[in-house]
Amino acid sequence: MHFFSLSFALLPLTSRATNVVLSNDDGWAEINIRTFYNTLTAAGDSVVLSAPAENESGTGSSDAPATPLTEPCEYNSCPTGSPAEGNNASNTRLNYVNSYPVTSMRYGIQTLSPKFFGGAPDIAVSGFNVG
């Protein structure tokens, strides 16, 4: 019984947050990805969101360099003229990339992950999908 109690007491010392890069194809401001972000964060994971500025459903494996915005982001979440990549002013872990989902995920893994995690993420997740 003492071994079990000691093992249980030491468990928090051996576990750590999972470093997650989160993306989707529906856009960075979509409620499902924000809810998923909040759920993972509340569970103790270290999460950075990197998703398209706009809904890019149906673009498959398309990939292109991000460009400055010529129109507002999804739900007017960032204004026309915003840079190619940006973040929520109140939470720098919520990021948009004005390009395709593949480009957004790569930006999260190659640029944001080293910044927030000090290296590669433990896992990269795409979803939930609207529809």
C-alpha cells in the first residue's frame, strides 16, 4: 500500500504537458478549433494554434507562401492589410497564416513550436472539421 501511495504522489513529477501544434482547414477563428484549443489547454497540455486566416476547406494538399491580407480574416478577426502571419493580441498562442492548411501546419511546426516549446512538438493535430 505504501508503494502505491508513493508512486501516486510522485506521478506529477514524472508527467509533463504534451506540446501540441493544432490546426484545421476551417480557419483560425472557427469555434471548433478554439474549443479544442481551450479543452487541450484546460487538460494541462501546452498548445499553439496555427491555422489558415480563412476557411480553406477542400484545398487538399495545396501549399503556397503566406501573403499579407487583402481582405479581413474570417469573422473579421484581423483587418485588411494584416501581415501574412499573425496572432491574437491577447493570446500569442492563437495564430493565423494567410495560406493553406498545409502551410499553416508547417508554420506551426517549424516557426511557432521552437518559439513556444523550444523544439519540435510532441504531436501535430488537425481538426475538428465543420460539417
